[in-house]
Amino acid sequence: MLTRKQHELLLFIHERLKETGIPPSFDEMKDALDLASKSGIHRLITALEERGFIRRLANRARALEVLRLPDSIAPGLNAQRKFEPSVIEGSLGRNVAPPKPQPRASNDMDMPANVSIPVMGRIAAGVPISAIQNQTHMLSLPPDMIGSGEHYALEVKGDSMIEAGIFDGDTVVIKRGDTANPGEIIVALVDDEEATLKRFRRKGASIALEAANPAYETRIFGPDRVQVQGKLVGLIRRY
């Protein structure tokens, strides 16, 4: 059995929820029931909670759950069906169910697989060393780093290309080919026995292998002495 004020407050909360989905503030409840202070609202809410009509939700400001309505508001309603509780949120706006989480799309089908290329030993960026060695291991790279064509990698030895940003210990990625344009950095095989990394130039009918370090001279060879083994397309540096 509810008192008249308890009955009025429960009906006011219920109707406000139906109309807006937003709970009345304590000031609004005080004014609606024509009470002198909000302490009277606190007492009415406590009484409704004790009688099982509402429930206050912990750690949520002005959040009330309406558990049931008295028969005087909806005769026989509670006996015929279970009353669906409603959560009244104060500062959080309408009580809208959160969207169901959508499964995260897998990127496995969107991301192309890495490409493995052979590391063929060391290449001189200084005084020529032995020609390119046999494959030592494989290097896995993203496909957009190298593009189409056949590629291999070489470990740099020396400092003759430092002004081109290539340092001792770097790994260069080379696109295999036997031609180059002037200014491109190439792997040059000299006299079929010495391999070096230099910038490709032409001096008349001759080929110039130009260093990127003023401490090294440009070397000039006849066209029959130099074979282009590929050109630089990438660089990898470990720190």
C-alpha cells in the first residue's frame, strides 16, 4: 500500500520515462509533488525502494530502475505479465541500448604476403672486393617496397657511397637487370671478378663508376669490362 505522495512520485517517474526516456531531476520531482525540499524526495524514493517498486543503481548518478507498478496504476498488469524494468538515466540522456559489437574484419585477406629475396653476400662500396658470393640467407620484404621484377639483396662493405646515404653495414635491395640510366646506383661487375656498388655514368664510349665520397676517385672502364648486374631500389638499415 503506497501513500498518496509515493504513488504520485512513482507515477511521475514512470510517465517521464515514457515521454522522454530521461529521468526527472530531484528539483523537478520536488516541484511536481509540491514539496518544500529535496529531502522529502529522498525519503519517498527510499520508501519506494524498500517496497520493491524501484531500485537505485550504484555508482550511477540519478539512475533508477522501475521494478513494478501498483495495481491502482495498471490493474492486473503485474499479475498478467512480468513488468519490464526501465532504467532512468539522469545526465546520460535517453536509455538506448548500446550497439552490438561488430566482429573485427580480418586483414589477413587484405594484406599481401611478404616477398622473400635472397641475400647474396657482400658488395663493395669502396675498394672492390670479391665478386658477388652465393646466396647466404633469405630476406622477407613487403611487396610494395620492391615492386615487380626479380630482386636480390647485398650487404654493404665500405664507405664510398656515404653521401648517397649508403653506409657500411647497410643492406641494399637490387632489382636484377643488365642496363642502367646515367645517375642510377648500380651493382657493377668489373672484369668478371670484382663487384662494386657505384653510380653509373658514361664518359664517351667508356663507363664511369662514380663514388659518393670525395675520398674516392671515379674509375673509368671500357664498356667491355663492366657488366651491370642490377640497380638499387631499396635500402635496409638496422640500429
